[in-house]
Amino acid sequence: MTLTVALENYTVMAKHGYYEFEHEEQQPFNFTVWATIMDHSIAGKLTNTLNYADIQIAIDAEIIDAQKPIGLMETMCERIIKNISSNEMVCKIKIRIEKPQAPLPHPGGLPVIEMEWVRSP
């Protein structure tokens, strides 16, 4: 049996980005995280699963509480994966980060990064 626990479309305001001017004012980052729990009996106990609130807490810890600006969304994904994957019940994580106000050369488009992690057997 597999179970997916997710948090979709969670918007965080933060000062991250590759360019120095992106560190001056907060901009939105939209997070969607899906975590798969494999072969585990939930038995009606929250401690036997991944609480979707823990996904939100992991994002906040890595993005809002970051000591310095994160340059790349890829790095954001890696940090969130490292945080959530510390829960040994999680066997797979997929993250999508959207940056709707990213500096682009022309109007239009939605910058997106997606990363997937699978626990090694």
C-alpha cells in the first residue's frame, strides 16, 4: 500500500533569488510537495504517517528561516527534501516551486522547478 501526503499551493513570501536585487524585497514562492509513504500501517495514528503540517513546517524552516538568501530554487528543493526525508516513513518526495515574479526578459511565463527524490533501498 502506498499513501501520498501533500501540501499544494503554499505561498511563502521571501527574499531569495540569484540576483542581488531579489534580496531587497520579498517576493512570492509557491510550493507544492507530495510525499509518499510506503508499506506502513497508519492504524489511526498521526505519528504513523507524515503530517501535512510537517511539510509546511519544513518549507518554513528552509525558506522563511534561512540565514541568508538562497540563490537557486534547485537548492530550495534540495533543502526541503533533506528536511522531509529525515522522516524514515517517507520513501518518495516530489516538489514543485513556482516563482511568479521572477525576473524574465519579456512579460509572460511562469518559472517552475520540479525535483523528485526516491529513498535508496
